Amino acid sequence: MAQVNLAPPQMPEGKKRIAVMTSGGDAPGMSGAVRAVVRQTIASGCDAFAVYEGYEGLVQGGDMIKQMYWEDVRGWLSEGGTLIGTARCMAFKERPGRLQAAKNMIAKGIDALVICGGDGSLTGADKFRGEWPSLVQELVEKKMCTAEEVEPFKHLNVVGLVGSIDNDMSSTDATIGCYSSLQRICQAVDFIDATAFSHQRAFVIEVMGRHCGWLALMAGVSCGADFVFLPENPPSTDWEKDMCDIVKKHRTLGKRKTIVIVAEGAHDRDLNPIKPSKVKDLLSNEVGLDTRVTTLGHVQRGGTACAYDRMLATLQGVEAVKAVLEATPETPSPVICIVENKIVRKSLLDAVALTHKVADAIESKDFGTAMKLRDAEFTEYFNAYNIMTSTEKEEMKLPQEKRLRVGIIHVGAPAGGMNAATRAVTAYCLTRGHTPVAIHNGFPGLCRHHDDKPEGSVREISWLDAENWGAKGGSEIGTNRGLPSEDFDTTAMCFEKYKIDALFVVGGFEAFTAVSELRKARSKYDAFKIPMVILPATVSNNVPGTEYSIGSDTCLNALIDYCDAIKQSAAASRRRVFVVETQGGASGYVATIAGLSIGAVAVYTPEEGIHLNMLASDIKHLKEQFAQDKGQNRSGKIILRNEKASKTYTTEIVANIIREESGGRFDSRFAVPGHVQQGGVPSPMDRVRAVRFGVKSLQHIETFTGKSKDEIAADPMSAALIGVRGAKVGFSSMEKVETEETDWKDRRPKNEFWTDLTQIVDTLSGRKRVKKEE
Ligand code: ATP
């Protein structure tokens, strides 16, 4: 995932010497960012350096600033924390420290610095760059350097990468490390959930975030917490009563467990801290619950990076080097951000200033501004969270005539997040006064059972039914590949019989096909003249009209865990290449993004195919790589082959050819993870996006209330798909996507946004791309 600009950098000057450092709190993915910067620098014909231990290394100089070579960063994508170290450095906050840092950089001939850190580190970077000309002048005046020595270093080039688990930087939707941390938190909350359920207990869980409630909010959305406390948006002045009322209400509805999440920096509207112990006392004394407190602490920082963070670190590292190479003395320092699915450069100065404004707004109790200064996404999640937990508040309900019976159906193979979407939509419907109706086992389920088991196949869902579905994999209401065209008459008859006023469809390419069929059949069946929205959900991420389908992130995480384990075994046993077969149908998305995330030697996609020249060139490349591998730099090698990359060169045959042609220098095996890729527990990203997109889908459906069937049928947006396109999330009309953007034969979008990313996999593995005819 993620769009990047792949145009070759426009270099104003010659060879650069680019240093990379990590600073502030460590975050998963930082090592991956260092790997990407080092390799992209070398691939661009420049020299790469690493500054060890953050600004401390810059101030101390000497061996703390080391030249880095290609093999030095081998295997770093799979490592947690930062392998070049990080530190909090007081000396750098003072000018003499920065003066020494400038001297050390000039001594090593470094003219550009890529810094991966949080807002403190980037504030320091910005200050350093602003002061650079005066620091250089001072070095000459104090005779610490000669005028000749400083001549080539008149300008310092600084690029920021946001590495932080808190996701506290304005201007970017995600920081490197935040989704890994969220994954850790959600794992812990899921574990706690089980014991809370067993004993009917309440748990108050404290998560990191001094000025930023992103982790707390997202954990609340993805784990179905009963209440969350965030620094940006403190609860009402009467929060003690509000919280107890909500918890009591959930218990009255039949919930056996209570989870309350408190951000480390949570406070009330007068900035008095809200501590977990206080929340615990309230739940014990006012609600009468057996309540425990769990502080997750540094567990949240630990572990290897999730797929998204590896991808983000890699793409942003590559973009940072390009930004360095394209910079002129006039270019303002950029920070590399991601907005929805697009990697963009923004002004470092502005991003830092905006981030400080959030803290200032909180400080001055202007919480409305604090919320506005976070990304639009944050507010959407906050609203979605409130809708899901504030069960049946009368003031949130629509008038009777605007209430709908909303059919919810899953179509195609299971994908992570399908249940979270269903839970969100159910809660949304109930809050607004609609009736959520589950259609079990897809369209065949609807048609097959409507006579003999009416109550089983189509059922109104209660809040409690769906309440604990958020973290579940698979499909709780059942999914099926069957299409409406198998029996249009019965499908239409059932829609009428169960008074379905609107349809929310969750699934992959089959779901897309199903909605297309229903839309086209409207001319014959009035029952289909209802608003319909499809939420793309498939591990393959091959639904046209969107760059992201829920379930694809869960799949990538399952795949990288699998590949990490295999890589370790390959490195430990002997020189071995694993050829791993990935799912994805005729779309190479999963193979490519997994390739970026694990540092694959090569990725074979159906879009490009496999040919003998390619295999010969890759075998030659492997021989060279193994020849360089020594001692601690030894690492297992992986080639990812999509299941449909070639009819002739199957995964087993590719592995056999590699073994045969290796001349005994290395071994090759193949591995097929198969359905492991559907993942067990859905990833937090798939869960939270399922909630956000589900709620948005229902809001879209509500825009059609009060319209006649013919008016609905005449509006192209009445059959729509929700998706991400570049920096935007929105709806596309099915008619347009079907006719203009769909490759029906190969069941994928005509233009796949990610295809150029294979170039980055190749660049970072040093692989040459060859043509079939060569
Ligand atoms: P996290 O988000 O994980 O806390 P951070 O980058 O915000 O990461 P800080 O401890 O705030 O972490 O900053 C890291 C280092 O950056 C500091 O130890 C210091 O060396 C440098 N730094 C921070 N603020 C400034 C500043 N205003 N001027 C110069 N250097 C600074």
C-alpha cells in the first residue's frame, strides 16, 4: 500500500554524503527506516553514514558516526527498536552542543542528515538547520575549522522522518511505529478481555500517550472498550457519573466485562490528571464491579514492527533520500508524511509548529482546537467510537420515517475486519433507530433457507449479539461466494419479504460482482432499487475503486510473521533460499508489499510474469549475495511468488531450478502458507478502518432516506463503493468503477496503484530487472 513518486530524483549537485540517525523514544520500524536510507543512498551513488545514539553521537563524533555499507543493514527490517541506538541528549539542546555537532559533521564530510524521531527530535533538527550558517561562521571564528574546510558546507540539508509510537505529530496520519504499538496494546487488551469475561470483571488499562490520545482511542475502537480517556478531548465535567452510567447500561444489556482505557496524559476539563486508580475506585464503589488496573508500560514499545510500519519505514526512507538529492539551498526542510495512502513531503517547520499548537491548545483548555488540529481521521474515529458505545441515546435517533431496515451481508472469502465492520454498523443502526438485519451465509443462504428456516437466515441483530465481534476473525454471520444472479427471483422476493430498505455488503471481488449484478438488475426488480454500499474486504486487495481493502493488512502481518520464521530457519541451517507462494489471485499486491516488508530478494507477480531471463538473472544475483554473506551478516533469503505469477514456473519448479542452477553453492526450498494468510485475529488497522468505513457507509445510505425507488435507481451513487484513493477516503459509483476501472477477466483494477513499488523492492535488494527478450 501507499502511493509514492517514483520519478528519478533531480540532483542539483554531485555526490552527497548522507547520514541517518534515530532519536527520542525508540519505535518499531526505525531500523527498517535506517536500512532504506542507507541502501537508497548507496543505490543513488552517494555515501551513507549512521550516527549512533541519536544527537549524543552527533555531539561526540568520532566512531559514533560510521560509514555504512550495503551488507551492514542486512536483515534490519525484521528487527525491533533501533539498531543504531537512540538517546535523549541534553547537550544538543544548548548551542555549544550543536556547535560541536556541526564540527563533527563537517569533519566527516556529511552534508545531509535524515532524522527519524518524534516531535522533540524534529524540533531539534529544525533548530540545527536554522542555525547552521551561524554555527559554521562561529566554527571559523573560534578557529575550530578553517574557512576552506567549511566552504563546501554552507547549507545543511535536513529531512525528517516521524518515528514515534504515540502518533503525536500533526500533518501525518501515521508515524513509524504507531501501528506496531497499537498491535501490542490490542493483543494485551484481547488477552485481558478473556479473563475479564470469565470473571465478569472490570479492567482499567493505562496506555502510552502524554499529549496524544491516538493509541488510547484506537485501542478503544478496535477492542470495544466501554470508555476511553484522551488528553485532547477530556470527558464532560460530570464524567464520573457519565462513565458509571455507560458502564451500568452495558452491564444491563448483558455485557459480562468492562474495559476502560486511560491515556497516560488523560485529565479532566480543568487539567486535573485522571489516573487509573481513580477510575478503578469509581467502578468498584459506584458500579460495584470487581475492578483491576493494568499498566502496559514498555511492552508497548517492544517487538518487531508490523507490516504497515515496515512498509512505511521503507517507503519513507526512500523518499527521504530523494528529498535530500532534490534539495536546493532554498528548499525548506521537509518531513516525510503519509496522508491516507499517499507519501507526501510537508514543511518540517509547519508540522512541528502545528504539533506544538495541539499541546498549547490543551494547556489553555481549548479542547475544540486541540481536536481540530489532529487529522480529520482522528475526529471521525472519535465520533464513530461514541456512536458505538453510547447505546440508544434518544437524542441521537432519527425520526420514525427516516429509520431503515438495513441488510448486512458478507460475500466471498473471509477477511480480517468483516466482523468489526458488522459490529460497527449494528451499533450505528441501533443508535440512529435503524434496524440492523443480518443476512446469513451470503446470497445462497438468503435464498436457500428463506422458507424452512426464516428466522435463521435473516435475523435482526441486537447490540449484545455483535458487541464482542470486533476482535474476531472469519465471519460471524457467515459468508458465501454465491452471487445473486444464481437466483435473482428469490433474492428479490426475499428483499421484499424481509423489507430490506438498504444493503451493506462486505467482501472482495465477489461482493463487488454481486453489487454490480444487483445494480444492473434494477431495471427488472424494484426490490433492488435501494441504496447499496460495498465495503471492500479481501486479503488480495484486488477490488477496483479502492487502494485498500480491509483484511489485506491482517494478511500481510500473517505473511511477514511466516516469512520471518522461515528466514530465521534459512539463515540458521545453511545457505538457503525459500520461494514462498503468496495468495492474491491475479493481483501481485500482497506479494509486493510483503516483499517490501521483509526485504525479499525478488517478487514475482502475475502482472509481470516469470521468464527464463528473469530466473537466470536472479540466480546470478543470489550467487553474488551469498558470496558476500559472512559471519554475523548471514541471512536467509526469500523470493515471494504470487500464486498466479506463471502457469509454467510454479513455486516448486522455481525452487527446483534455483537449487539445480546454484552449482551446489546454496539450497532452495519452497513454502506455501496458504490459508494462514487469512490471519487469525484481525489486525488493529483492519479493525479500526472497518469501523470508520462502516459508519461512513451507513451515513452515505442515510442520504437516500425519503427518496422514491426510481429516484434512488436514477442516482449513480445509490450503488457505491467506499474506498481509499491516494490522500482521500470516499465513495465511488459502482457504475463508473465497473465500466471504467475494472479488469473483469483478471479480477483486479485496470490500473493498480502499487505496481511501481516492485522497483523499490528491487533497488533495496540490489536486484537487476531484465527483459524477457534480452
Ligand atoms: P518521543 O516522541 O518518543 O518522545 P522525541 O523525539 O519527541 O520522541 P525528545 O526526548 O523530546 O523525544 O527529543 C529527543 C532529543 O531531541 C532530545 O534529547 C534532544 O537532544 C533533542 N531535542 C529535543 N528538543 C530540542 C530542542 N528544542 N532543541 C534542540 N534539540 C532538541
